[in-house]
Amino acid sequence: MRSKLYRGYMMTFERRRTMTIRTSAGLRLTVVATMAGAMLFVAVGAEGQQTAPRTLNMQASWPASSTFMENFTLFADRVNKATGGRLQVKTSAAGTIVPAFEVTDATHKGVIDGAHTWSGYLIGKHPAAVLFTGGPGGPFGMDIFDHLGWFYDGGGQQLMDEWFETIIKRDVISLPVMPFAPQMFGWFKQPFKGWEDLKGRKMRAVGMNAQILSAAGASVVSMPGGEIVPAAQRGVVDAAEWCCPAEDVKLGFHTVWKYYYMPSMHEMTEVADLIISKAAWKSLSPEQQEIVKMAATETYLRWWLTYSRENSKALAEMRTKQGVSVRRTPPDVLIKQLQTWDAIRDKFAKEDAFFAKVVESQRAYAANVVPGRMAMFPAYSFSADYYWRPKPGAKANGK
């Protein structure tokens, strides 16, 4: 029975096998559209022999209104369906069980089985957190697929496992589940002209971006996403960065600020993680573990397919319906972000051997991949400008 189903599935698979995705750098990446589904199908054959149902109780670092919860529930749905309900993921929003920034520690302690979070929040425990989640400039010019390649094919997963186990001593495993980059520079109450003009601004930021903005003289406040708009309404902050158009609108940023600056270098590559306690992980059967890993990969890819579309739609509505002034980030700010990050990175690398090891691993991978892509593929803007640059005399949005 299984072999007949498998042959039937593979026939469908051959008919639907490829689609082309254009990444932010202009790369046309051929992805096997149903590859993750095929892997899940194979795993389900063995999983069908399991009888005792199991539930993983997991919490996110995002508010219930966040679009990031859709990624979380997509992952949970794929696991549930692939196991025929024998393994279910119970999802809850930030604050349901523990505060948003404490989900990794809660997973380590067994308060929850796992989390849907961003390991960049752990930068206070060790600075390499920023490298595993992406980081300023890529790092080294990488985009989300380059970074994913480094994680799975360049030693990144082994380094992150070592980081959790021996550096910050957390008994968890981690899987990439949600790309959410590139991120925008941020929302402002009043416009600004350049790097020097950021001095004194009260701005919400977290992770490495908080350190970069502090170097510019901004007064940085860190807080979870669900607290940003209320803080703006009380005057605690007069600017903030969170994510991207669709997500920012979902949280209501456009109701308190009208100046939106993009792009940014601070999180060109940004990846959220699926964190599971080692105790919970070991309680799963080998087949269930494989399904979880495959579902995470499928969720990563499927989420990215909608990311650009939804952000572009939200951006258009900001301009036409919500009165938002969308502005280009001053070029000197972009350069200063990279220069400031380079200085911070080099300082950490001199002070911490493990940080230096991760940096060199990423540098070596990027040195092989990024120049090759630059040579082989045109910039995304080349053909995009040809087809979509505003005609002479037309009023450009956000100017």
C-alpha cells in the first residue's frame, strides 16, 4: 500500500517539481516546490506505526496579533497532519506562560517544551547570538538563503549546537523556521537627515541593532513587540524598529508614526528559531524527530513565498490609504551601520574565541558563495528598474 501511494505521490511530484524564486539580491533560486512534502510523506509511513499521542507545549516571543504567529501555527499544522495527530504542537503567544524574552530559559528549565523565538534576544548571554540569527550586513553580504546554506552545509548547525550546550549552557536544540528579512530601518515621529541626526532619539531596538544605534547617540529602549505602540502612545519612545511592512502594520505602528524609513543594514538576514528542550526532543520517536525537522524546513520555505507579496501589499496600502510617508534611509546611515558593526564584530572576535570561530566560519562560506553570485547573476534592481522605474514626470511614492 505504501509503495503504491509513494509512486503516485512521486508522479505528482514530477509534474509539479520546480518553481523559481527571485531573492532580494536578484538570484533566481530553483526550489523543488514539493520537496519538503515528499520527505514528510516518506516519514509518515513509519510514523503511522506510533500509537500514543504526544503534545509539545510551546510558546512564541510574539503577540497574538503578530503575523509571526502564522508561521508558528503553520509549523504546528504541518507536524499535526504529517503525524496523523500522533504528535501535536500546542501554540501560545508571548506572555501566555512566560514573558516574551524568557522562552529559551523556560524551555531549558522544562516550564515549556519549546519556543518559537529569535535567538538574537540572547545577545546578553553571549554575542554570538547575533551571528546565528543573521546579523548586520548578512553577515558578509549573505542573504537568507546563503545564511541557511551556511547553517546546513557550512557548519552553522554544529556551531549553534555547541553554543547552546557549552557556551550559554542551555539544554535545547534549535532549528531555523522563519526568515523575516530584510528588516526596515524604522518608524519615526519626525523625519531625520542622517547618522548624526539620530543622536538623542528615543528609539526601540533590540540585539545588535541596539548597540549600533547607541553608537549613533540614540537613547535605546528594548521591549517586546506587543509593548511598542503603547510605549509610543505614552511618549516612552518616539521611534522604533520591529520588522517589515505587513508585520508593522499588524501591530499598529502606522497609527502612532507616519515616517517609515527603508532599507536597513542591521538585519539583512534574519531568522527566527524553533527551540525544543532536549528532554522533550529525546521523548519523541526518531520518526517524529525527522518530521519536526522536515516541517521546520517546509515552513521556512513556504513562509518566504508569501513574505515579499504581503509586505509589498502592506507597503502600497501605507502609501495610498494610511498616509504614511515612506522614505529612503540616508546612504550615510547604511554605511555607518556596516562600519559600526565591523568595529563591534572585530572587538568581540578579539575578546572571545568562540565568537571568532563563528565569524571565520561565516566569512569562509561567504567568500566562496557571495562573489560567485555577484559574478553570475545581475542585481535585482537591473531588470526591476527596467520594468518598474517610475516614468519621467511621474510622482514617486514616499518622496
